[in-house]
Amino acid sequence: MRRRCEYLQRSLAKKGFCPSNQVRFAVRKNSSIRLSLSFMSVSSAGQPQNPPHMSFEIKSAQLALVALILKTSDWGLVQTEIARQFGPQGESPDFFDHDALVIDFSCLDPQAPLQDMVPLLKLLRSCNLVPVAVRGASPPWMKAALAVGLVEAPPEVHRTRPSAEASPAPVVVQETVHEIVHEVVREVPGPATMVVDKPLRSGQKVYARGADLVVLAMVNQGAEVVADGNIHVYAPLRGRAMAGARGNVNARIFSLCLEPELISIAGVYRTSENPLPQEVRSKPAQVRLSNDGQDKLLIEPLNT
């Protein structure tokens, strides 16, 4: 019987219990064994350890993603235009900074023929974009996306921008109140702003990350000004200007002489191949997105 107890002690020791002083046994004449166990884990050196703590925690997170909205099933055309604009040899090779990307199929015909996604993903990664998900895809396209390591993203929630016309009229209540009013002046910090006071030559690029951009000199052809907020150019704008670079649909572009090669608000762009209207060309003007949900570029003259 003692051998059985010793065998049980050795078995418990292998599972992390200290057999010398944590297991006590007694042998009775009826061959029954009574055990008293105290659970205590031991380390390889024989010293007790504290209970382990979780080394990680998983929580839900909300992250800003860049969306590639496909508007044609001509895969070759999409890749050609992306490479020309944002590729390593394109017009804006450093526009993105390893931004997470979701590929949006919601504007495509669900019956569009299935094609290989691997070349597109390689091109996007060469443009400093990181494809992570797809949305709005038909079942065959979704299956192909899952096969190359992407995940399914939920549909985008339509965000409406408030307009001045839709705001309710204020209600005026007239009453007499006898009180002493103390005026308190509180300084409210505004958004960050980057100011550039020198002309920008061809090949130069300025990016105001998380800020507005104010340029006090000429932006020549071949130069590029980019901002996450608004862009103000108090001189001729003849290069490329991209406001709301990280998706700010309320951003605007202002210039005292609008002659751009390219203008863009939150990814909606217009190039010099489409000439500006006569009333704004080479004149003070602003560029903004429409409020009708169609995200069209509106170019309007500034009253000076």
C-alpha cells in the first residue's frame, strides 16, 4: 500500500504539486488511503509561483480606413490609373503612409466577371496602402477576397452633412431677467495650422498632417500641397492641391488665383484635362464638396 501512495506522490509531483509536505497519507488496515491535498504550483526550481496574469486583452476598436471605391470592372484600367497617380513612379508616390485600406465593390455590377485580385493587392502595397478588407462584394468576389487573406467589412453607414437650410429656426422667448452678467473671455485653441511663406518649385511637396495649410507664395507647376484640413493659397495655385487627405469631406481649397494641375477634396479630384469654367479660372475661388450626398467638386468664385 505504501508503494501505491509513493506512486501517487510521484504522479502529483509531475503535475506541479509538491509531494514532500503537501500530500499526507495514512494506511489503515482496511487498505483505504486518505489524502489531503493543498494545490500549489511549483517552478522548475521548486519555488512556488504567483498565479499567472493575462498577458493580453482583446477589445473592439474603431479605426479610420481609406476606402478604394471601384467604379468599373475593367481591372486593367483601375490598376493603370492607380499606378499613374500613386505608384512608385506616379504623380504622388508618397501620398499614403501605410494606411489601412478597404476595397469597396458596392458600385460594381454583381455579375461582373471574377478576376485575380493578387496583382491589384501587390500594386496597392507598392503605393504604401495596406489592404485589409472588402465590402459590398458579390459572393464569388467575397470568396476570392477571403482566399487571399482579406476580411469582410460591414457596409458603410451613410453620413449626412448638416446644411444651413435644414437647421430649424431658433425660438425666441422674451422675458425679463434681473441679474448681473459677468463677461468671461476664454481662449479656445483652434486646429493646428502649417504656414509656408516661400514659393514651392516643381518637385517640392508639403504635407500638413492633421492640420490646415496656409501658403503665402506661389505653388508652381509640378509642386504639390497636401493637408488633412483646409488649404489656403494666397498666391497663384498652379500645381496640385489635395485637401481633406484623410477623408475630411468638409475640407476646402482657397486660392487667389486658381490655375491648378489637380485639385482634390477627400479623394474626389479634378485634373487640368477638364478645364475650369471661365468665371473661376485664374481668379479668386474656393473648391468644396457638394452637400447633396453625391460628393461632386464645386468650384465657386470668391467675392473680393
